[in-house]
Amino acid sequence: MTSNVADISAMEWRPVRPEVTEGVFGKTLLDEKVKAVLTRVGPGGKFRVHADKYAHLFYFISGEGTVQVGGKSYAAKPGVTVQVAAGEMHSYENTGMTDMLLLSMNLPAE
């Protein structure tokens, strides 16, 4: 990994996996062994239920919604972190009236 400083406000929001999302956009901050994406989910936006071959760590920064992991539903709000194991079914949805922001990290499977 090399050192880097970036102004993410100048980066474009790009659609995130449109085959399984609605209204989800991201700015990739790191794309190496660990991938880190600042993710914006518009009101009513969602990442539909799916499973990935890698693990996740979600950190919710602003907004409100729900997150599902392993068939259980939890409140997604500022300060909440969610760990998702590789291969585990998961999803999230913005249920609020403003954008929901989260840091999404894709972690290599152990």
C-alpha cells in the first residue's frame, strides 16, 4: 500500500452493483486487499438480500434504515457497526427521508 491523500468531495458518486441495488452510490476510498467504500443510499434505496464470498464491516454514519444479517433485522443509525461473515445473507435499506451514509468495507474471507 502506498501513502495517499485524497479530497473525496471531488470524487463522483458511482452506482454500486446495480444488479442488486436501487439508489445506492459509492466513492471507493481503498481497493486493495481490503476494499473501503463511502456509500450513499437515497431515501427508499436498498441493497437487496444477497451473500458474498467475502466478509463485510458496515459503519453507519448518518441517516436511518434497517440492516438484515442472517435473517434478523436491526436498526441502521449513526454509530452502529455490523459485521457480516463471508457467505452470510444480508441487506440494508434507507427508511428515512434523507440520504443514509455508511462506510462499507469488504474483507477477505479467512
